[in-house]
Amino acid sequence: MSEKKQLIVPTMAEMSAKGESPEILFWVGCAGAFDERYKKVTRDFIKILAHLNISYAVLGTEESCTGDPARRAGNEFLFQMQALGNIEILNSYNIKKIVTACPHCFNTLKNEYPELGGEYDVVHHSTYLQMLINEGKLVVEGGGSFKGKKITFHDSCYLGRGNDIYEAPREVLETLDAELVEMKRCKSKGLCCGAGGAQMFKEAEPGSKEVNVERTEEALELKPDIIATACPFCMTMMDDGVKIKEKEAEVKVYDLAELIAEANDL
């Protein structure tokens, strides 16, 4: 089956026109829509949904940035403009459940939109994948090509400390029958990748070392085959760190959705 045929993605506008409503709205996010590397994560997560016949839709061109970077950078006016526009569209479709692969989108939609009139059941894709595995809907047979590989998971700030989600991504990784190893700073003591708080979009401040290099060094100390992430910003920063350390031939950076899709040969 060609990828083009495989990935016919329904939009909310199309479903609404037919009088249908999906089980979930997949919030793609800016990185998932525009970043070349993270587009693969979007495709792989959609492949998983399609493989399991889960009813979903995306907003497509009606989706705008959640406003997270604007608020973190101090532009509250722009954040509220973005948020109110998104809430108007989401409410017009009577959206109840949203799944997103971006912890920044997740945190903003879940914790900050309610004060502006946007009340939704928002789930990060790590938790959603864990739920599908626990319900027996998503089965990973023997870990696929990742069986026996050494994997370390980098905790996203907004997923971990921000929303106390530590076990879901690790439980997803455990299905791969791989060797999970933890960095010395992990879970509630995890170190930021260096991109949060809108740092992704500004020049580095004076210092002796980039944060992402420090974090990558911690990961490389474990001699992993794979650094697993669950955030587009973290993926970019860890990917760059691996390249700076000239280890990209030996160490790969993958999102959870990519690992599960590849293990299932989707």
C-alpha cells in the first residue's frame, strides 16, 4: 500500500459536513505540521490510529498555534488572540477529546484554555498509546527491530514536572522488549533540553555550554542505541546535541510514535 493511499487524513470540516463526529481530534501542532523531522512523527501516529481503525480527524488549515511560545516569551496579548481563535473553532465543532503529540500544546490546551472558555479532555500521545496498549488494542509483537536495544528516555519538562506524566512513556517503551536505562537526572529531577520557555526561538544567553549539549552528554554516558523523546522541541535539541557530539551514526533520536509504528511495521 502506498503512503499516499495509507494516509488519507480526515478534517473536522469534512466530517462535520457529513454529520459525523470523530472519537478524537488529533491536534497536530506547529512542529507536527511544519518541521520536516517532526512531520514523520505526525505520519507515524496517524498510521497507528488508522491501523487500529480509530475514528479521528484534524483541523487542518483551521488549526492555529496554541499561543504557547507567545505566552512564554511574554506576549500575553498574542497568546489570548491565538487561544480565543482556536477555542472558537473547537467549540464550533463541539470538540470533547483532543490528543496531541506535543507537550507544549498539551499543557496549554489542558491547563490554560479552560480560563478562556475552552474545556476539553486533553491527552498526550504517550498516555494515549499507553491506554491503547493496556486495553489490548495496540500490540507490539516482540519489540520488532528494537528488541534488545538500549534505550534512554528524556523527560519533557511540560510532560514530566509540568503534568506529572512519567510512567506512561516508559510503559510504552517497555513493550519494545528493549533495555531501558535512566539518565542520572530523570523523572522529577530531569534536565530541560534547553528549548522550553520559548528559548527555542531566541539566541542563546552567555554561558560556557549549551543546555542541550549538557543533556546529550548525560544520555551518551549510558552508551544508548536510542534516545527516546515525546516532544518536538526535545527531539530537535537532542538531535542537534547528538550531531554536535558526532554520534549520529551510532545513536538515533526517536519519538515514541515512531518506535511503535516501526516495531509494528506500519
